[in-house]
Amino acid sequence: MSDFDFKAYLKERQAVVNKQLETILNSLDKERELTRAMAHSLMAGGKRLRPILCLAACEACGQDPVVALPAASALEMVHTYSLIHDDLPAMDDDDLRRGIPTCHKAFSEATAILAGDGLLTHAFQVLTRPGNLFERLPDPAVRLELTAILSEAAGVDGMIEGQMLDMLSQDRDAAALPSSLDHLEKIHTLKTGMMIKASVLSGAVSAGAGPDTQERLAVYAEKVGLAFQVKDDILDVEGDPAVMGKPAGSDEAKNKMTYPALMGLEPSKGYAEELVNEAVEALNNFDEKALPLRAIAEYILQRRR
Amino acid sequence: MSDFDFKAYLKERQAVVNKQLETILNSLDKERELTRAMAHSLMAGGKRLRPILCLAACEACGQDPVVALPAASALEMVHTYSLIHDDLPAMDDDDLRRGIPTCHKAFSEATAILAGDGLLTHAFQVLTRPGNLFERLPDPAVRLELTAILSEAAGVDGMIEGQMLDMLSQDRDAAALPSSLDHLEKIHTLKTGMMIKASVLSGAVSAGAGPDTQERLAVYAEKVGLAFQVKDDILDVEGDPAVMGKPAGSDEAKNKMTYPALMGLEPSKGYAEELVNEAVEALNNFDEKALPLRAIAEYILQRRR
């Protein structure tokens, strides 16, 4: 991996994703309050992990990543909607996100609810009516499959149920919960893991990959998704607030179940490393076009925010 | 229309829709808080106007309405999500809906936000992964078109923008707004009209109707959608609270722009009648299979809730 400049790759891909999201926003009336609220959160400088995973998976399957741009954009829009709704006063009640005011702080609670609804709904419009936004489009059956993958991962047996369980778990004494590590893993798989897996699979489906390839990429995605969440919990304990754009220790203050709380800080780090190794192993049959996917797995371990 | 028993038709179709929605809910884990909250609002005894319009349009195009059941179910789920979010304290702050406590009153605000998100997302899952819920399925291209129609009508250039404008208009002195009748019509077209049109078009698309037929049905739907909203405003002034399941005069109390407020009660009634006549005229080229569509237009004028 020595001759692969991951930092440059990441920067280039973030720029590609940002440009595409801006094109989508520009297709809406920018003077509207609703569009401004959606843009506030969508262009707030996220890592773009999901769309970049989607593009990298498409690339690993031997296709030009441009065919995965509709799916990549839709995934980031759905991710952003989930952040907007999770931040609401009735939910996690967060004032800051990515270093700037959350959507309901910058606008109003009602506008934030609608901006979230708008991003979620528009993601499906991007997949089904891409118009002239994208140069090369997969056929209807592929686009229908992308819509199905997204609605499953984001839905009531995926991300939404994960947020529901996460909320319910915060009200309880974590130590008193039976087999809480299993419960924590379940929450993460639902809340974060399924969307990460959907990102990788959407890239593969956009590329027209067969079931064997999809299965191997699914293993990669499951490991990477869990590693990402373990690392998130670690960063909340020892991350630099200036880099993260939010205060450290907020999980502990909220009595949230976390890996460091349940298994200790050092064992959590060991676990994250193990997961990343397993993720990279799942890519054994892929050629050098899977370099970015391998680098993303390593990056998840190294990241500071 | 004398030998057509509309009351019996409506009852039978409501039962078909309710059964289908129950089948969809049964495919989820019913013990979960999230499922219970979704079921609370979805099975609260709505009129099922949108799904019944969808089935009737399919029928008018000469097809067995069963092929339109996926679209009909998805439309009602999206309609119900919009009611749950509109009722939230940060939005219209309503305690009662269809005579029972609103979702956030029966559960919690956070649960209501997630239940709405869940219904919206699951609607797209129903269209894209119908599983064995539906016996006869349209092909992928048709299902992709249904997904596109739904995401457009419910999205940021449709229902969501309508709710946004509706909220903004409530804070103002209606009389001081320039050309407020135009503005009111715009809000209704976005907030209600586009979903009603989507309902009719989804039925036609499910039936495989051509562009000419779709265009005539679109005119019918536009007129019917507006008539429905004018009648809604009229009912808020003179409706029976016991029948409606909510207090009368709530629009006036909130300083909402309404047809009776802007053009007077009697002229509003005349306008609703005119619209329904135009809707029925648009069906001139259809045979007796369009009887239910004609009866629905008349029903909109007569309804008491």
C-alpha cells in the first residue's frame, strides 16, 4: 500500500461527492428556507465515508466509480437526514454537529424535521429520477435494487430501529442490562452497520457485480462498520474536542452504553484492530483496484474525528 | 350512477386496504415500540382516500385493482407519516387525530418522529421489495416509476414544501398577504394536491395506462385534490366535532389561511362544486369502469369528515 496516497485519494473523492451533492442542491430553489436548511446540514463538511465506500466498492468491482454517484449521493443524503433528526431536542438534543450549530439550532425545530424528511425523500428521487444529473445510468432493474437496498438499510429493520433502541438504552443503567455487549452490537449493526453495508453493496450493484463478489464485500462492510462504531466510542473518550467539533465524554455524561464502558478502553482498541484485519482479509481475492477499500479500513482505525 | 352503491363500494375498498396494511404491519415485529407506534397511526381509521383513488384509477384503466395494491399501501403509509410529523409539538401541535390521541401523545415525541420516518422509509420498501405480500407485481420499470411518482409528490417540490409554506403562512396576518388566494392554492397543490394526483397516477401506471389516459386522469386528480381541500376548510368551519373527531374552528383559532376566510363560506361551497364538476368532465372518455372515480368526486362534496 506504500505507493498509494490515501490522503490525496480521500480529498479527491470528497471533492467529487461534494460537487455532486451541490449539483443536486442547485437543482432545487436555493432561496427557499427548506433548501437552505437541507444545504446547511448536507454541506457541513462531513467525512463522506458512506459515499466514498460506495465509490470505492464500485471501483473494486472493476467499474468506473461514476456509475455509483447516484447511489453515493442518496446514501449521504439519508445519512444526513438521520443526523438532523437524531440531534433534535426530543432525541439526543445536540447543539453542535461537525463544529457548527445543528439544523434545529440554525433554523427551527419544525424546519429541521422537514429538512430531514426532505433529504430522506429526495434521496429516493435521486435514485429514481436522476434526470440529467448523472452521465451514465444503470438500468431500471439496477436502480430499483439500489432503492430497495437503501430503504431496507435506513428502515424499520435497520437504522431507524437502531436509533429507537439506542434511545431506549440511554435511560437505563447499562451495567444492569443482561448481555449488554450483545445488545450494544445489535444497536450498532442496526444504527450504523446496515447503512455502511448498504454503501458498499450499492457500489457493487451499481458496478453490476455478481452474488459471490457481493457476499465478500458484505463481510468487509460488516467488519468495517463495527470497527467504525468501536472507534467512535473510543474517540468520545479520548478524542480532541477541537478536531472532533464536539465535546469529549458526552456519551459517558448521557450514560450511553459504549465499548470502552463495557469492555474497557484498551480492549476496545484491540477489538477495533481485529475487526479491521478481518475486513482486509475479506478482500483477499480482489486485485489492486481494492486498494482504496483496504486503505479506508485502515483509516477507520487511525482517524481522529 | 343510480345503480352503483357507493357506500358499499367504499366500505369494501376500505376493508381491502386495511387488510393489506395489516399484512404489511404483521411482517414487522409487533412487540416493538416502533411498530406499535406506526400501527397506532396507520390503523386509526382514516378514510383511505388516497389508496382508494389509486385502486379506482387502476380499475378505470381496465385492470384488476389488485395490481395497484403495492402503490395504494405505500401512498397511505406516506400520508400517515405526514400526519404524524405535522401533528408534532414543533409543527401544528395537535393532541387529537381521527378521534384518538396523536402519535406523540400516545407514545413520545421521539417515538413519533421515528414512527413517521419509519412509515416513509417502509413505503419505499413496499414498492421495491414487495416480497410475497402481493400476488401480481408490475415489472421493475413500472415499480421504479411508482417509486419516482411517490418521491416526487411527497418530496421537497411537493408535500414537504407545502407543509413548510403552510407553517410560515400561519404566523402572518392572512389579509395582509399579497394575492393570498393564489398563495393558498399553491400551498394546497403542494401539500395535498400532489399526493392525490400521485395516487391517481400510481393506479394508472400500475395498470399500464398510456400517456393520454394518464393526462386525463391527472386533470381529474388536480380538480378533485383542490375540491377536497376546499371542503376540508368548509368542514373546519361548520363540521360536527363528534363526526370529525376534532374540534371545529381550529383553523380560525390558528389564523390559518382558508377558503372560507378568504372568499367567504358560500362562495367556497360553490367553488368546491365547480371543481368536482370539472373533475367528472375529465372522465368523459372513460366507460362505466370509471364509475367509482366519478362517485369519489361526488363523495368529496358530500362528506361530513
